[in-house]
Amino acid sequence: MNPYEMFLKQVDEATPYLSVEPEYIEILKFPKEVLEVSIPLRLDDGEVKVLKGWRSHHNNALGPYKGGVRYHPNVTREEVIALSSWMTIKCATAQLPYGGGKGGISVNVRDLSPGETERLSRGYALAISRFMGTDIDIPAPDVYTNPQVMAWFVDTYEKIHGRSEPSCYTGKPVEAGGSLGRGDATSRGGMYVLREVLKQKGLIGKELKAAVQGFGNVGGFAHKLAVSELGIKIVAISDSHGGVYNPNGIDYYELRSHKSKTGSVAGFPGTEMITNEELMELDVDILIPAALEGVITDKNAPNIKASIVLELANGPTTPEADLILSEKGIEVVPDVLANAGGVTVSCFEWIQGRTGDYWTEEYVHQKLDEKLTIAFHEIWKIKEGNRIRMRQAAYVRAISRIIAAMRFKGIWP
Ligand code: NAD
């Protein structure tokens, strides 16, 4: 099942609990428009390579399209469409004034020099510039894109249009119009949601162990914040080179310094090397996938021992695996809620850029906590009331909101 088929299945699984007209569900099953671009990139040695990229607009019933841009060799049109569909659901879950969008380039950025990455980023920003803007579509970072890439994107857009428009992209460096608290927002939001789950299960304050897949923006901050905010011990963590394990816990700061020296978590002193596959099946309380989609499948789900899966990555669990985990009594906190902190603080950045009124970090944290705690409790109530999985409940709540707006606006022309 590819990610887009996963999305369709997830919508189907929520439909029986919704009282909405089937035609609106049908509309949600397709992206509104998808732009495919070819970007000629001049390499440092003078050769020109043409790379493919996309930007998908899934649905904008609740506001402009919103979603990240991914640089990864496995990016495809279908993946970008699926990720944009999940953004529609996520923005509605977090009650943001946005629809869903997503973009990506099929490229291995690790093969590019900083100069090549800048030229590629500016080429992409130019190619999609007529398809986006502050009130149309607001891209942000995703896998292998970061605040520096956002700064190149904004600069390119502003030069094309000859005006300052800071809110046309979010996830910018704070020095270039970004918001305080955006860097760790996805993981911080995940920790606020996890805190509420632990409260429901009477586990708050208990000694808990977790394993994290991914040590990038989301996985790295998840490690740091799980320890500092919730006192959870991180016993295993991985990246694309493999994972490391220490049952007594792994220090975030030492691991980060090891990764910045060596380029990977692999070989971190005092730990045992494990594979990404082994990490998923460790005997821990909480499993946090924070890298790529489709990593929990019907093959490994029967062996998962964690009692909570916090989906900080997008789409890490296939629908078959979701059912297996549910039958085993494992609580899966779905991506559309667990990782909604990133887009929520992106929304705060968008507001700050539009008003010129910049907020303190404490205020950003407080607003983020409020928004996600409210979303969590509404979803939990739907889940308990209908005896369904949290993902189904999140989709019920999100789709009800989206379709309520679509119904008022009507189908036109
Ligand atoms: P990132 O580029 O900062 O980090 C990605 C991490 O995944 C790296 O540690 C990399 O080594 C690891 N990785 C890559 N391929 C892997 C593989 N095959 N096996 C194991 N690990 C692998 O990206 P990120 O921003 O941290 O995004 C991670 C996930 O979180 C993605 O699913 C993304 O869509 C999702 N997400 C990100 C944000 C955000 O604000 N950045 C928001 C919501 C969701």
C-alpha cells in the first residue's frame, strides 16, 4: 500500500462514524491540483542535472494550503499527494485556518554541496512561485529541509515579486522572520500530547523507557524533550546509518555532539549497535517513529512491545499494522495529532509575520500547549464515545470540520 492508498483507507475507516454527505468524502479523496516541475541544477563542476519536484494542493476549505517541502530520493508524486492529504487532516485536527499542501524534490541532498543545495532550493522556489503565497499556499520544512532552506525560498519569492512577504514560508530562521519556539515545536507538541495520554493511562511520573527512530529535527528534539519535560529515559535512537542502544539511557547532549563530529549516531561510545528494524521491536514503554513513513507494517507490528506508539513521523504505521497494534491493546497516537505542533507554531509564525507583533518563547509554548491539549481531549472523547482507535477519532473530528466548511461554501462551479 503506498502512502496515498493509506490515506484513502484511513478516510474509509472514519466514514462510518461521520454523518456527512458521501459527495464531500469523495472530493476529499483527490488533491485539488498538483504542480510538477523540472529544475535544471548547475553542479559545481559545470554539469547540468534536471531534477523533478512537485507541490500538491489537497484541500483548502478551511484556508490556504499548508505543508512542508521534502528533499529525499524516494519523493514521488504519489508521496507528495499523500503527505498533502494528511496535512488537510492535521490542520483541521489542530483547528488551524489552513488546508493541506505538500511539496518535494526527488534528490539526495547529501550528494550536493551547500552551493548546489542553495541553487536547487532557489530553482524550486522559482518554479512553484506562481502556485503559492501568504494567502494561497505556505510551505515549511520537512525531511532534509531546514530554516536555511526556508530563508533561500523566501528571498527568492520576495525578489521575484519585488516586495517583502515574510509569511509566504514558515520555519524560517528567527533572525530572518521566524518564530521563537518553531525549531522544536513538532517534538514539543508531541510531548504535550504524550503527557495527556500518560495522564489518561495513569502513567504520568512513572519510570518509562522509550525508543526513537530518527535523530533529525523531530527525533533529536523528541529525545531531548522526552527527558527534560516528562522524565522518560531514551534507551535507543537511530538514524539512516543504524541505531544505538543502552538500557540505562542515552544522554542527548553527548549523542548530539557525537553526531555532529561523525555524521551519525552509529558508534556512540557506551552503546550497543542495533538496526532500525531491531529498534522497533525493543522492550520499551513508548515507541517514537520520527523518520519516514511505512516503518510499522503487518510484518513487525506483531513483535512490537511498546504500549504506546507516538507517531512523530508522518504515516509511519500502515493500516494493517494499525489494526494489529489495536488488537494488541497498543495505543497509537496518530501523526495528525502527535506531530501537529510543527504546523501549529508555523501558524503562529505566519500570524507574527503578518502583524509584525513577535511573541516570546514562553507565550508560543503556552499557546501550543493549549491548542494541542484541547485537540487531544476532543479526540479522546470521540474515541471513548465510539470505542474506536485514536486515529479514527482524529479523522472523524477533522473531516467533520472540513466538510462543515465545504457544505456552507457549496460545490461550485
Ligand atoms: P530530518 O531531515 O531533520 O531528519 C530525518 C531523520 O530520519 C534523520 O535522522 C535521518 O537520518 C533519518 N532517516 C532517514 N532515512 C532513514 C531510514 N531509512 N531509516 C531510519 N532513519 C532514517 O527530518 P524531520 O524534520 O526530523 O522529519 C522527520 C519526520 O517527521 C518526517 O516523517 C516528517 O514528515 C515528520 N514531520 C516533520 C515536521 C517538522 O517540523 N520538521 C513536522 C511534522 C512532521
